[in-house]
Amino acid sequence: MAGGYTGKILRIDLTKKAVSTIDTAKYEEYGGGHGMGSAIFWDLCKDKTIKAFDPGNVITIMTSPLSGTIAPAVAGRTEVQGIGAQGYPVEWFTRSNFGGRFSGNLKFAGWDGVVIEGKAEKPTWVDIRNDKVEFRDAAGVWGLDATASQEEIWRRVEGDHVGDWSSVGSGRDGGRTTQRPAVLTIGPAGESMSRTAALIHDSGNGAGQGGFGGVFGAKNLKAISVLGSGGVKVADPKALMDARMWSNKYSVAGHADDYIPAGIGSMFAGNPGQGAKAYAPADQPGVPMGCMACSKNCRVRWQSGASNGSSCVDYLFYNSHDAAKHGGKQTQAVLDAAEMMQRAGINAYMLEAGIIWLANLHKLGILGPGKQIPTDLPFDQLGEASFAKALIDKILNKKDIGAYLHEGLARAAVKLGRYEEDTKSGILPLQEWGYPQHYDARTEVEWGYGSLIGERDINEHDFNTMVFWAPSVAALFGVPPAITAKKLSEIMAEKLVPYKDPKMIDYSDEGIYSDSMAKLVAWHRHYTRYFKQSLAFCDWGWSDLYNQYGPDDRGMTPEGEPKFFNAVTGKTQTFEEGMEIGRKIWNLDRAIWILQGRHRDMEVFTAYNYEVGSIPGYTTYEAPYVMPVFENGEWKYKSVVGRKLDRKKVEDWKTKFFTLEGWDTKTGWPTRETLSKLGLSHVADELEKNKKLGS
Amino acid sequence: MMMATEMTTPSLELATRILGEAGFEDRLVGVKIAQMGGANPTGLYTLADAAAFLKIDSYDELVGSVGRATVGYIEPKALASWVSGVFGDEELAEAIRAEAERSEFYAQTVEPVKALLESRLSQCREVVGAAEPA
């Protein structure tokens, strides 16, 4: 088979304690990762209406042909799919992913992915050493936190030679490796089947959204450990090396002598390890760290060792509370809170939105000792590590308010009788499908629409960085953005193939409901489904549309992605062909959701998105949300904060989007013609059988 | 810390109010923004909350790095209205408005306004402390 693939996928039946293989070639047309995962799920999960914790749920953990190679900001990502426990009101088939070195080690062991079926009779961990796969008794591992679990498995695999050579049979270097086993594990949250439990790997890598930690727990699966001594066969090593050196010109690493300190937030050209320093106490040294083969090294190891490798919302769920408690300063509390969250294996997004919500209810006098919602949470300690510990302990033990939060925010709010009121006022900022607002659907609509027509917070920053972050920060500092709105629209028109419509980034009050915005969302869904989630290009490196080091500010997209893919695989795939595969995967996912009950009438944001234009109280403006708009015949940047969505116009936009995608505008279901053109006739047959084929 | 505008010493009654806590409906809403995490509205109930929340990392950190620098954003005019309307401190409110008008862009206001809040809090603590029985 083509370079980059090992040729086989490991299939694990926990019920029967049996392993078998799937030929990767059968699913090669999907590229890898998400596409293969969706296709395998389609084939193996016969009843797609089952619940997440049903033993029949099929979980795929997939690599990409680029995993374990030197492709930058790609090689370390692993894609996870299956029916998730977090989605509300339906437990949608969903995805998550994580970084680190798991995918590379899986490839080195000879596997393109792992498929998990059934439920183990008792707590189990799976021990993969090259082609040898064993089911291990998890006694002594079950009950450990996510860090201790990995340490214990390392000890069991490496024995008394921890950190030294391990012999794993045949392969490169005589079958020996100095790699530690790469372990994907759950913490206590997963063991207790929390809907908000994450999968954790090494330190700071987590697949949080979706609740797959709870799904592992339901399967009695504590961890998967993999140790490989092989390599990845690259079709054209010189082309791959050339591509890596070419990409270096687009990264800060290639510009030591002409470093540009402030771009406009180009994804690929970000600085190694710099940003996380904002979270640590000022006097605490740290060093950059990154995922396998990545040039960005966007994470940090701290001197204290707490929260090593964490980034993003791992800190953000607590950093402002820490600062508020400590006179505006960050202290060890934020690192300790992140460490506790990682060890427990809890989704940080739930904690972030959850603490905001609980604090609001507390101040309203609804939640507290002897209140309508009783809790002894020590709000006077909010900002200290002790508050984070108390909250996390309550969730893990399903005690007090934790008994509700264990089920995730949406279900907690429903059980507490607060869902309707609090998502209407916005004090519980769940935007769609029970997922916390990440970026605002009222302003940055491509994020909201993508999440709504999909099944979760998309968490894809391709446009967000350029259209919101960079111009908004520039406005705060009174400087013009490094690139004009007009030029940005021109770059987008060049790069967003096949649509090539400059109005695609028009976020004006009219633009957000336009055909052009439908194209932007379609481009984004197709691009991410293939390049980002199937080939595993990291969200923090790709797409590379704008790049301050590129010729005339142009980044590597759409040239870069196929350059790496073709060098590794030996294929001659074009970017446009990749986008079509993305469309195919997107339609396949859509079909699964439809079998689960999806209809366009369900695709509605929570009420605050339509009814609240600004935060109540003494703030009449949110932080400036400056975005490119095309108004009165010219491009400019403008703050669109305070905007509410118009229900009818959102519905009209959905009709435009469904038309563009070739879906039935009344139901949002794909038609046979659309599916057949994509090579999904068998999917059309299944939808028709279930009376859910669009017409 | 930057020098704050000199403000007259508040009465005990005013100082006590200024050190008090707003109710939920009267809260000030700041927005914590970070490139990775998005925008999160944060309820602020005391002047000390607001002073601690106000923050802006450098432009280079915010735009040039990989996205974890943060802004604790409070709209200055809303802050002034809150200080005046909820705590009755017209003098501080006016000083905040003046600082905002003096600044050419938002980032310039952060440290001076933060200094104003901290200075006022310090004054109030002294007044209330002096009034407490030894």
C-alpha cells in the first residue's frame, strides 16, 4: 500500500477478549483519521441509535499517514470517534483528538489505528507491543489518577529498566526502543462514567470534548498502552525533507535573523512555547515542549512540575479566578488547579463554563448552603487551589452539586430545573448541543454555524485568528491590523478553493446570512474533516492561509497540505481532491446524525443567541469583536459586538447552506444524488431504508 | 504602578459603600479573552474584583505568540457608570472617565484605571480602619 500506512488496523473486542485486524486498504480512500473512523463506525456499529455507554458503541482511535513522520504540526495528533456521552439532547456520534506521541508510537508498532468494541468483564488495560496485543488485568491501575495510571503501566511494561532500552521483538534497532510506552488513559472521572470525562495521554494531552473518558469507563477500559520499535515507511524521503525545509521558511524557526515579533496571528508562524508563560507565577521558570515532530512547541514544562504540558483551557478555566483572588497576580493555584483537572481526567471546558455558572447562581442566592440548590462549595476560596479541589472531588464522588455536574452542564441544568431560564439569559453559556460557548455565534458566525450544523463546538481556529483575534487585539492597542480587510479578503479569495469568493469573510449584519457565508462554512467543514481531522494537521498550525513570512503574506495552504501528504504516501493528490474527500466524510457524518434523529428543526441555537445582544448589568459592551465587513462597497474592520441573531434569517441561511451542500432544504437530509456522486450510495440505501433520505 | 489621580478622602459612609459588594443584578461584567479559550463573561461584584480583573498582556504576546496571553477587559465607561451608580463614588467615576478620554486606545487605560481603583480602595481601607475601635 501507499507510503505512510502500516496496512492494518487493530480491532479489539473487549467482550470476547479477542483481537483481529482490518485491512487499512479497505478505507484508504478516506485518507486516515476521522474519515477512516467514520467509515469503520458506519460499517461496524449496526445500530447507530444506541447510547454512548452501550457496549455496542464502537470507538475508533486513528492515526494519519503523516503520524510519526517529520511533517510539522501534524505528526503527533490522534483522532477519537464514536457515540459521545456529552451531546445534549442527543448523544451524537462525535469526535475529539489529542496531541503527544501516541499516534506515532501506534504507527511504530505497526498499526494505523485501534477500533474498540464491546465491554470488558472487569477493569482492563490493553498492552500493545508491536504486533503483540494483550488484555491486562487493571487491578492496581483502576482507581489511580490519570498520571499515576500511566506511571504504573510504564512500570509494568518496562519492569526494572524504566528509561532504558525496552525490547519489543523485531523491528528497527533490533527490536529495541528507548521510547516509553505511549499510554492513553482515563482518570477517576472516566471510571465513574462521567459524561464530562476526558482521555488523557502523557501530561497535558487530553481528548476532552465528547465525554469519551466516560465511554472508556463504561467499557471497563482503563488504558491503552502502545510501544513500537518500527518506523513509518515514507514513499519519497527527499521530498518530505524538502517539504519540511520549505515549511521552515514559513515558521519563526526559519527567521532567527529577521524575526517579525507581531504578525496578525498566523497559525503556523507562532512562537515556540511563549504564550503559556502568561499563566504561571512570574518567578517560575519553564521550558517549551511540544508534540512529536512539531516545530511550534506550543506548551511548557514548569519548574514546579504542576500541569506540565497543559495549555489552552487547561489554565483558562481557573486563571482569572486565581488572579481575582490574588490581587491580579497568577499564582501556583492556577497550575495546581490544572494539575488536579488533568489527574482527575475532567473536561476543562465544562469546568470553565461550570464555574462561571455556579458563581452566578451563588450570587443570585439560588445556590449555597441551605439554598434552593444546596452546596457547601467554599466560594470564599474561589481562586485558591482548595476550591478547585473541592469542586473536582464533588464531581468525582458524585456528591453535593457534583452529582449533577458529573452528568455534564446541560443535563445538570435540566435536572436542577435551570436549563431554559439560564440558557435564555446566558448565565449558563451553552451555545448548542450542550457545549459551552467558545467563540460567539452572534458575532463570529462561521464558528457557531459550523458547530450547529455539526455536533459539537468545532474548536477550529482557521479563520478565528485572522478575522477576530488579530484585528480585535490591534484595536485594543490602537494600531492598524498588519493586513487590511481588503487584502485579507483577496487572500481568502485566492486560497479558499473551490469557492474563491472574497465575500466569504464578510461578517457584516447582512454578510452573516449570505450565500458567501454558506460557502465559508462549507469550505471549513470540508477542509477540517479531511486535512485537519483525517490527515491530522494540527489546529494550531494549519490551515496556513495568512503568514507574515510567506510571499506577499500568503501562507502554505493550499500548497502545503498535499505537498506533505504526497511526499509521505507517494500519491499525487491535489488540494481540491482532498476537499472533495472532506465533503464525503462530512456527508457520511451527517448521515450518521440523521440516523440518530437529526432534522433541520433541531438545529437551533440556545435562546440567548437570539435574545441577548449584550451582557446584562453594567456592561453594555462585550470586549470589542472586530471583524472584516463589506459595507457600502468597501472593506473595513468593525466591531460587531452586541449583535443578536435573527431567527428567521438563521433559518434562511440554513436553507442556503443545505442547498449548497445538496441536501433537502425541508429536512437537512442529503439526497441520493448528492450521496451517490460522493460514492456513498450504500449510505443513501440505509437512509432510504430508514425513511430518512432527502428528496 | 502608575501614579493615580489624587482623590479627596471619602467619608466613612462612602468608604464603607465603596468597599461593599454589589448584588447580582448590579454586577459589572468583564470579559476575559484569550485566543485559545475565546471570550468569557465574568461577573465582578466589588471594586477589588474589578481591579484584580483588569489586565492586558503585551501586543506581542497577544498577537505574536501561540495564543494563551489574555485580556481582562472592562469597558471604561461601563466601569465609571458602575462605580457611580452602585457605589455612589462620583469622584472615582469621573477620574475613570477622564483617564479613558485621555487615552488614545484601550490598552493605555488599563494600568492607570487599575491604579485609580487600587488607590481608592487603599484610601477607603484607611478610612474604615481608622474608624474601627482599637
